[in-house]
Amino acid sequence: MNKVAHYLQEHLMGEVMVDMDARRYFSTDTSVLEIVPAMIVYPRNENDVRKTARFAWQLAERGRPIPITARGSGTDQSGGAIGKGIMMVFPAHMNKILELDTRTGNVIVEPGLNYAKLQQALHTHGRFLPPFPSSMEYSTIGGAIGNNASGEKTIKYGSTRNFIDRMRVVLANGEVMETRRLSKRELNKKMGLSSFEGEIYRTIDALIEENHDLVKNLGFDVSKNTAGYDIGSVKQKDGSFDLTPLFVGSQGTLGIVTEATVATEPYNPTSTLIAALVTNLDHAKEIVIELNKMSKPPCAIEVVDEHLLNFVHNNNPNQLKGILKPPFPQLVMLIEFDDFSPKQQKKNAKKVIKFLNSLDIQTKVETEAHKKEELWKIRHTAASVIAFTKGEVRALPIIEDGIVPVERFDEYLDKVYDLFKKNHLEAAVWGHAGNANLHMQPFLDLTSLGDRQKVFRLIDDYYNMVIELGGSTSGEHNDGRIRAPYLSKLYGPETYEIFAKIKRAFDPHGVLNTGVKIDVAIDDIKPLLRNEYSVTHLYDHMPHS
Ligand SMILES: Cc1cc2nc3c(=O)[nH]c(=O)nc-3n(C[C@H](O)[C@H](O)[C@H](O)COP(=O)(O)OP(=O)(O)OC[C@H]3O[C@@H](n4cnc5c(N)ncnc54)[C@H](O)[C@@H]3O)c2cc1C
């Protein structure tokens, strides 16, 4: 055991591991990149996190920085949950629901808590956490906070950021910060502190004031965005100030979350689900715009394309048996209403069906739980692509998650298909149509030199295309290492410089998840490309129903 690991083992309640098996397991997330960490730490409590951060800070002050990467279940597809230093793994011990207030619906959680377990507990109290990712069975709430995860219900309810009320965060030097919205007076008090926390408040407030116009106009014309840092939500017009939105979606690059107070919504399982069989691609945009205009909009507008359905039909035909058969429509859109009033649901469904019929689009409508589950299977077939293997060919998460203004949804689809065609690749596209946020994973072989070169060509073409469409490179999967090189182009160099200053304010020695989000060039990630691709971190849970 090296000196650092030895010191930590002596001082922490949790375990420290340096054996090669453990390090190899944590050398990958579900991205295409790989970095072997120096050691694994399983913190038992916040004090363990504080001590580790404090020690890393002291080492950095002596010119020997060792990075710390916080980790949930490692399902990150951006390379955000790997790192070369200390891998701090939360699901082992810090995985509890600490408090559930049945009156307000607020729940206090530890970061390593499995998301699906939290959702189950909430359901028993008639509540739910709406921005759940489709990976919730095998991911944590801490990871969702780290990535500002979203999901099928985000179109109505918003992203993770909208649900995090307050947090406890261990700062780079081991101090603990409690975040929540502060009044102007409370902010002044914080800024008067002589601690590192006080310094952070002073720096961030000054940064916002000095760059007022840039900070207020950061947004794109997209309905969700997890690229960069959400500095625009920190200070409100009334002078109130909250660092919570800055930490959410920061991928552990600004601090390590040890506790979060999460808001929830009342849960209504009795929804109405419509499947629209769209035979003309040009209608997709029209439908999404019409649905988003509704005064009581759907809680989900999801999509899969015919290439995905054909792929599933050819490889695993039973999955679609009794639900859909070929020839498949160009797109299947799933539209769901979860209003508590059955009358309202019926009214909405009727209106949507009338509109779809006016475009000659066939529909299926279901309200019974098991029938809805059947229809949802159409969307969940995307998992077959992710699990596909043929020789060394795998579906790689390299060009995925771009989001564009909904008015450009049709152009986005066309350009994605062109990109696949140009590169002689089989297409399969799915995602969150209501947000114009698409996912796709081209089939490539990382043992082939030609395909390895293609990876970076595709990455460059795809993210530049999304930026040119006025979109964001990441709707929900975050920048990590894969998309970080495009952050400066996406926001422009001035805003990027603000992000870099934020990073330096929180992490002056560059220890927190180094190499993620900020200061990443494509040439930094090329040597990290894996020689094979597998989704080790999903095997415990896949397949599941
Ligand atoms: C098949 C599949 C489907 C997916 N579907 C979706 C989807 O629908 N929507 C979506 O948004 N994402 C999706 N993802 C991406 C990913 O699963 C989610 O973002 C998930 O929330 C990550 O959780 P995790 O526990 O695996 O986190 P990890 O992968 O372990 O970590 C994610 C990030 O959060 C940081 N982090 C973790 N814990 C902490 C902490 N305590 N403090 C600070 N930072 C921390 C990590 O450093 C890392 O940068 C999908 C991934 C896969 C493989």
C-alpha cells in the first residue's frame, strides 16, 4: 500500500483499497474512456470525505496534487466518473434516506442511495421524483445530482436541478458548506467569513457582478441544458443567492456532495398514454410544437425511430411481439398525460388524437397499467442497442445527448441521419422528442484502427453540428471528458473564461475531478480511448423489467 493510501486507511472509518482488481473495476464508467485510479476509498460518513479532501489539499499545497473523483454507480457516459487519483465510492456506505417529511414531501438523502430505491420509497407515500433517468435502477441520486440528470418526465417537471433544495458539500480544503437560497443579508454575512467558504462567496458574487450581462444571457433556446456551470441561476434580481444550482451538474468538479434535501411531487400512476405512429418525418417538429403549446402539456413526449425498431425486430423479435410489427413507421412517439383530474386527461388525449388524425397519423391509446407498460416497451427497446455485441462491435456512447431548439427538431433528425450515412453506419435513434434531445450510439469496433479514428471524426462532426443548430452539446448526460473540449465553442471564450474562474475559485489546486469539464482538449482524451468497450457497471442490473 502506498503512503497516501496507508495514511487514509489509518485515519478513515471507511475502507481504502489499492489492489489491481478493484482499481481496474473503477477504471471505467459507461463511457468509451479508461483511467486506472490510484486507490479506492469507501467513505462511511462525511468526516471521511472531509479528511480525504483535507489531506489531498495539504498534498497539493506541497506540490503533490492527487485528484479526487466522487462516484455513484459509474453509469456516466461522458467519462465523468473516472480519474487517476482517489476514487471516492459512495454507494457502499453513504446510501441512506435520512429523513422523509410526509407533510412537505421533502426527502433528505445520502449521495450513494440507489435512485430506484428512493423512488420506491416515495411511491409508498404517494410521491415521486420526476427527473428520474432511464438508468435509475442502476444509478444513484448523487450521480443524478452530479450530472443534473433528466428523463422522460422532464418536459413537464424539469431537471434534477429544479428539485434540489439544499445540500451539504465538502469543499476542496475539507470544509463543509451548507447551500440553500440566502437573502441579501445572509449573503453579506457569508461574504464576511474569513474561511475558504467566505472566499468562495466573495469570488462568485464579484464574478457575477463583473459579468452581469454575460451571466444573465447564458441560456440557449433549449428546454434543458447541463453543459457548463449554471452560474445564471445563482443570484436573483432580489439579491438572493444560492450556490446549489452551481454544484448540481458540476460533476464533482467544485465540491463533493454528502447530503441533499430533495423536493418531490405527488405521484399519479393513473395516466393516459398515446402511441403515435408517425410515417412522415416532417411531422415530428409540428407535433412537438403543438404539444408544448398545450395549457396542460403532456408529462412525456418520447420517441424511437424505425431504425431502432428494425434493429430490435431483427435481433430480438420477441420484444415487440404483440405490440408493433413491421413495416414500422418512421417514428413512434409516446405521449403521456398524468393530470390528477381524469376529465382533464381525457380532454387532453382527445385533443391530441384529433390533431394527430388531422395529419393522418395512427394512434393507440391506453389507460390500463399493464397495457401502458407494453407500450412503454417500445421506448425501452433502446436498451437492446446498448447491450448489443457482435464480435468486437459495440454500440458506443460517443455522439449522443445533443439538444436543439424544438423548431429545429426536423433539421436535427435529418442531419443525424446524414452523419450516419456519410460514415456508412447503421442508424438507431431514440430520446426525448418533447425537448428535441436525441440519443444514438453508433456500432463500432474499438479493436479496429479505422473505427478508432472514426470515433473522433464522428465526435467532431456531431458536436459541431449541434452547436451550429443553436443547441447544446448536452441535454442531460453532462460534459465529462467527451464533450468538455466543445464547451468553449458552445458558450464562447468569454463565458468559458467565467467557467474556468468558477473552477479555480472552488478548486484552486485542481484536485476535484481533474480533467472533467474544464481545461480539456480532444488530444487529452484520445489516449484514454478504451481498447474494448463493455458496460461492466450495468451488468448487476441488466436485464431488468
Ligand atoms: C443505459 C443508460 C441510460 C441512461 N439514461 C439516462 C437518462 O435517461 N437521463 C440521464 O440524465 N442520464 C442517463 N444516463 C447517464 C447516467 O446513468 C445518469 O446521469 C446517472 O444519474 C448517473 O448516476 P451514477 O450513480 O451512475 O453516477 P456516476 O456515473 O457514478 O457519476 C456521475 C457524475 O456525478 C459525479 N458524482 C457522483 N457522486 C457525487 C457526489 N457525491 N458529489 C459530487 N459529484 C458526484 C461523478 O463524479 C460523475 O461526474 C444513462 C446511462 C446509461 C448507461
